[in-house]
Amino acid sequence: MKWTDTLDIAIELAEAHPEIDPRTIRFTDLHRWVMELPEFEDAPEHSGEKILEAIQMAWIDEVS
């Protein structure tokens, strides 16, 4: 997965962190958790606020 795979990332995060409410997550934690996903293969510096926001919104949609 790459940073642009926002839906796939959101699904993986929802499965990996079912106890987390994605509406309350800090972007620093979100960035770290994405980097820790086993299928994730992209450079840390390729992310930004816009991408993290898109992942967060997809995660919210996934658990709603």
C-alpha cells in the first residue's frame, strides 16, 4: 500500500485498532500507525496533512 491507498489503509487501521475512535486521533499517531501496517510500503515523507485527513475521513466512514 501507498499513501494514496486511503480506503485500504482505513480498512486496515479499523481492523488493527478497533478500540480507537478515528474522530479523536492525532495525525502524529495516525502517521505512525500507517507506517506500522504490514502491507504498507511508502516513504514517511510522502504523506502530508491532506493525505492524513483523507485517511481519517475514510476510517470514520468505515466504522460508521
